[in-house]
Amino acid sequence: MEVATVQLLDDVRVVSLAINLPGPLAAARLAEFGASVTKVEPPSGDPLAAGAPDWYQHLIRQQSVINLDIKAERAKLDALLADADLLITSMRPSALKRLGLSRPQETVPRLCLIEIVGHDGNRADVPGHDLNYQAVHGTLSPPAMPKVPIADMLGAERAVCTALAALHARNKTGAGASYRVVLEEAAQRAGDAVRHGIMGDGAMLGGAFPGYGIYESADGYVALGAVEPHFFARTLETFGVDGTHEEMQKAFAEKTTAELEDIAAQADIPLNGVK
């Protein structure tokens, strides 16, 4: 279900050179807030359009998309940037510098750059993608591949937050600035849940606590999120179990997912089927 978003950025112009996932996600979110977004793609297009065409179409539905060779047609890009508030990029820093875009406010004083990169510091130009960032921060369970590109998704939201903060700072100072959003740092923050012991194998929310887990039903699986004491107590009372994994497994396995969801809804227990 789509949720209506307040058009808070209806006076903001965004130019995005970002392809693949984090940048387009961030640009789409800004468009949802009312920003006018122009997505500039290379002549070959955005790889996301080929890899996930439906998702790509969903993301660009509120944007203007143009194809442009920004090296050969630089004047056209400069014309777009002349009255833009935000520039979003996702190329390596060395490439951005060669294009003369690492500090765009030197030619467009009020323009803020949101530079999405994989790494920072002396590793800024090291290539990588979501899988690489997750691999070093504890969010993978080899050999299974991740189902969600955590670093890309969190990185996109960080880019949106940074964009809003950049606009706020510009409104105070009158000058644009360049800001960097690092995807590996986003993966690191996601991995904090594992490092601090709340998630992961054997952790409280990693299967150790019976009130928070995935259980097999008669025809599938259900997710139980009874973390708070009152929810857990209500679960034990409703299903007549003693709170051990074994008792809960037995109680859930005897009923279908729909039956369990109905019981949970009536008892106000956070339980639902796994899709």
C-alpha cells in the first residue's frame, strides 16, 4: 500500500548522475517528498533497468530521465546544474574529480553535492558493491547470498538524511557544500547489531529467546515477535505453553498459518506468516 508523503521539498531541484541502486533509491525518496528530480543516465542507460525493470520503473515514476554523455555534452549538464539545489553522484572520487564535480559549488555557489561512495579515506577508490561491504561487517551467513542489499538500502536513506541536512545548512549559511555518504559505513552500522550481541547466531534476537523467532506451522512458517514481557506472557497463556522452544514448536506445528494468525490477531500477539 502506498502511503501519501507530504510535499516538503516542492521547491527543491535535484540532478542525479547516480546509477545502480543507492543513488536511484535516494533520488526516488526525495521525489516522494516533492523534489523535482532529473535523472541523468549515460547513453547505455542505468544497469538497474535491465536487472530489475519493474523496480527501475517504480523508482523513476516521479522523475525526468534523460540520456547524456556528460563528457561530450558537458554544457547540457552544466545548464541543468545551474539552478539545481542538489547533485547526487555514485562514481568513484577520482572519476568525480576528473569531471570537475567534486566541488560543484565553486561554479554554482548554492549547489550541494551528495557523493555516494563505497569506501572513504585511503580506500576511497577501491571498487566494491553491497555484497563486499556486508562481507566485512558480519551481516552475511555464508554460503547463502543475502536477500536484501542492506548497505545499499541504508546508504540510500543516509543519502536522503544527508541531503536534508545539507539543505538546512545551506539555508543557514547561504552556501552549498560537498558531503560524502559511505556505503561501507552503512554496512558497519547494520553490523552493530551483531557486534553488540543482540542479533546473530545464539544471540537474544538471533534465536536464543523463544519469544522472538521463526516457527514451522502445519503449512508453512510464522514469525513471532513477542519481545516485550506482556506479549510473551500473553503468547504463553494463549497457546498454553511453558515458554520453551520445544513447547512452542509443538503448539505452532499443529495449526495452519492462517489459524495462528487469526488466534494472534484476537489475542493481540505480534505473529504473522512468513511470505
